[in-house]
Amino acid sequence: MNSLYTLSINDWHPSLDAQQSLAATQALESGQVLVLPQLPFVLAAHEQKFLDTRWSDQKSKNISLRPQANAVGTPFMKGAIGTELELAELRGMIQRYADNACSLVAALFPSYAKQLKVANTSYRPFEVENRVSSYRKDDTRLHADAFPSNPTQGTRLLRVFCNINPYGKPRVWRVGEPFADMAAKYLPQTRAMLPLQAWLMHNLGITKKRRTDYDHRMLQLHDLLKADMDYQRHAPQQQVDFMPGTTWVVYSDQVLHAAMSGQFMLEQTFHLPAEALYQPHTAPIHVLKSMQQSSF
Ligand SMILES: [Fe+2]
């Protein structure tokens, strides 16, 4: 099995012809990981100091930047501590990564331009291996992204990652089988939402948007997969070592992934309606719909 599609791009503002963009779009939508091994995010001299966990407020595992600016025009950053000047520099570094990721995605997937929404950018300074969590939060187990408080209602999660480790340490992932193969095994074990459940969760503030039956099924697939250690060990999978200086792009709601080790990574999230895909039938919402007679 080969889940990787490698591109020799070495510029965050690449010029691709229509055929190259289409091939990249098709590979991404079919569930491959687009790997750009020659696309580093280079830190400026004054930014090198941020390769340290001391900038974290130790409450959240990531330092994140929201795309919306506050009243004085500064993007809102969460999870970091430092002086005003240091925080401005850190914000500048993360914002520059966000800008680069935007221009990269615009070049790779021009057909998404009109409907792609820029979401949060996150800087992850901690070592993956040291994180202790419940099995549901354990991202060293294969899963497709689905979040209890953040229903997507079928909107795609497109993510651009870059390993910025300064010590030569790879970001090690396991990449699993195609989404449809996993869903064929686990979807029959999922249940529909109870009447009023979505309304209640939304009105009590448990979910940020109304949880749809699609979200409910995706969360169950996420949890069933993580709870099944036999699946975790024996399901088809490949280990991928993303070396420092490597950028990679995936639909994280589709690609089964597990982050095994690594430290210092930047990540940009984008949202895209499933209907804006070049091949909408590849979206998890349509894969699940086609497997189930009931409508989501
Ligand atoms: Fe994930």
C-alpha cells in the first residue's frame, strides 16, 4: 500500500500548470498524503528561540492563532506566554506560516479558491510521545479527525503540516487503510442520534454547532477505532517519517493517521464544503451515505 503522493515543490508560492494541480487535487481527494520533502518553513534568527516548550502556557497542548483579528486588528493567539514583544514575534512567526500555507494551497488546489475557508493555525512545541491522555484523546492510535464539541456537518478538514524540528528528528505517523475500508467494518456498529440529543447539546453549549447524524457517526467511528487494539496493531498501515523541512497536506477527516513521535510542528487548517470537491463522492459524508440507506 502506498498512501503517499510526493511533490518536488520547494517554494511556498509555486507555479503549477493545470495538469499538475489537477493531479494533486485528485491524489488528495482520493485519500493520499501529499508530501513535499523539499519545502521547509525557515525560521528567522529571532524566531529560533521559539523552538522551546517554555512558550506554552502549559494549559493547552498547542499554541493557536485564530484567523479573525480582534478590535485593534491583531489576530487572537491562545496558549502562549511571554512579554508583549515576544508574543508579537511568536504571533508573527505563526502568521507567516499561515500566509505560506494559504499561498501553497491556492497553487495546489485552484478549484477550491472560492469556497475554501482559512481556520486556525497551530504551533505544537511538545513531544508527541510524552502526552498522557485517555484513549479517545490518544492520537498515537489510528483515527480520522472528529471532535465532540466541534461538529463539521460534513465540511472537509484540510490540513497543512510542517516539521520544524531543529535536531533532525522526524515526525513519525502511521497512515492507515482507505476511509471506506475502515467504514465498511465499523459503520454497522454505530447508532443513530437520539431524538432531541443534538438540540440539547447545542443549547447547553456542549457543541459549537448543531451535531448532525454524520458528526455522530464520525465520532463513533473515531472512538471505535481507537478502542480496538487489535485493529490498531493489525489493520493495513504504513509508517511515514516526515523529516524536518518536510511539509505535508492531508484531509484529516478522511486519512487514517496516528502521530507516534516528533516535536515542533506547525499546522494550518482549512475548511471546505464537501460539494466544492473535484470528486465530491470521495468526501466521508458521501462515503457513509452511500453505505447506509438511511439519510444523514
Ligand atoms: Fe488527528
